[in-house]
Amino acid sequence: MRHVFIRGIAALIWMAAAVISGLSGSFEMMVLYVILGGVFLYSAYAAGKKEKDNKGGR
């Protein structure tokens, strides 16, 4: 479960970087950070769902 939290925190950091980049006017980097944040969010969601499904199957 710890890796789900770590991935979620990493996603929040990438999203914060995207906001800061957008405010500073670097839209190319903002897009990159949004994509990276989305990948981390999806990874955390998929890992959490897989772990939840495995617990229910015992």
C-alpha cells in the first residue's frame, strides 16, 4: 500500500510543477508535467485497484 501513496504524492508534485510552469508561461513544460502527473496518477490508481482486488480474493 505504501507504493500507492508514494505514487500519489509524486503525481501531486508533478501537478504542482505543472501549475507553476503554467503561471510562469512555460506551456511546453506544463504539458509535459501534466502528462507525467497523469501517468503517476493512473499508476497509483491501477496499483491500488489491483491490491484491493487481491485482498478480496483471499
